[in-house]
Amino acid sequence: MPRSTAGPAAMMEAVGETLPLSRRNQAAVLGALAAVSVLAWIYLLYDAARMRGMAMGDPGMVMAMKPWTMIDLVFLFVMWAVMMVAMMLPSAAAAILTYGAIIRRISPQQPAARSIAMFVLGYLLSWTAFSLAATVLQWGLNHLALLSPMMVVSSPFLGGALLIAAGLYQFSEVKDVCLKHCQTPLIYLAQNWSQGAIGALRMGLSHGLYCVGCCWAVMGLLFVGGVMNLLWIAAIAIFVLLEKLAPFGGRIGRAFSGTVAIAAGLAMIVTAG
């Protein structure tokens, strides 16, 4: 796979004068990302309404109340995959725009639209892999009878442990490294630039894996507030967006999902005891 022979400093200098993309190109990329995200949210709204209807009409039909079939697992995986698109694609907009600006500057012969699409595909593939792991985890919790009919952990001790784990991870070195990567994608792209569609896919996948490393513990809190609780899903998505894109996002993350999550987890366990 061909890589740029220029060093990171030269790469950043070469693209610096053209970042960000033109307004027209920015609008096209952001419009496409918004359309995909909106479609994902529409699917989540439909799925949540369908599950509420099942719970009200016949609680025994809800996934957590009956043995799962392979079809149930497939639908659950699709739900997780679509949820990750809805939650995580907006927070990747800065990295996608940065990649688009670089590709137009240093590889004008490479079709920009196709390259950006491949970068986005790689990013989403990383979250698809996470969705598969989340599906397996949810199946395991269901098998152990640790989930309520609406996909919330039924054990306050497990819920408290998830909150504490998410809070502690916010203060870890791994979290810090992954978050800095997500906040400054230009440095990574300059150091790991690869030409062609496969190179775009690889860089998108790698960026997505850093993003998974940054946010996986927070995503575990979906089992605390409800996997299909749309307000909880939206709250986590907004938090991730602010943590990555807002000034002092890392400090906000430590204060909120760090300190507060640990305190909430301890309170949940103490109260249950």
C-alpha cells in the first residue's frame, strides 16, 4: 500500500493553507453525513416504538423475556450497528473534513468523493465490530437473566460496577491517548497517510478504532440507562460530541462521566446493599 514519502511536518505544511474545505465541499460532506445520521435516528425511533408496543401488548414477546433465536440476534446486531452510526458519525465530522481537505490538496488525481466515502466506511466498520461485541455481551447478560424487558441491567450491583468502570476509564492513560487522537486527527493522518481507496479505508478504520478506544466504556452505560432509551442514547451522543469537539473536552469528560459516574455507581451499590 503506497504511502506519502513526505514527513509529517511537510504534510501538515502542504495542507495547512487549504484547510478547511471550501464552503461548497464542506456543505456537501456535512449534508451527506447529516442525511445518514438522520436516517439512523429514524430507524432507532421506529425500533424503540416497536419494542414499546411489544412490551405493552405482550411482555413475553420482548427479547429479554424469551430465548433468543438467530433472527433475534441479527436484528439486535443491526440495532447496535445503526445506533453507533447515529451516535458516533456526527462526532467524526471534523476528522472526515480534515481528510477531505488533505486528499484534495496532495492527491488531486484521486477522486475525492470516493476517497471520503471509503474513509467513512472504514470508520463505520470499526464501530460495526464494536456492535458485534455489544450484541454478544447483551446476549450473555440476557442468558444470565441480568437484563430487564427493556434492556436495562436488573442488578444494581452490575449497574453500579458499569458506572464505576466508565468513570475510572475516563482517568486512564489509554483514554487520554485515544481522545487526543480524536481531537487532533490531522497529526495522525499526516503520519500515516496512505494513497488510494484502500489507504482511505485503512485510515478510516484506524481512526475509528481510536474512537472505539475512547468511547467504549461510555457506551457500556447504555445498559444502565436503557439500550433503547432514546433520551439516554441522545445524552451519551451529545456528551461524546462535546468531549471530542468542544474546548477543554477532556476536562469536561473527566468531570462528568468520570467523577459523577464513579459517585453514581457507588451510590447505586450502597443503596442496593
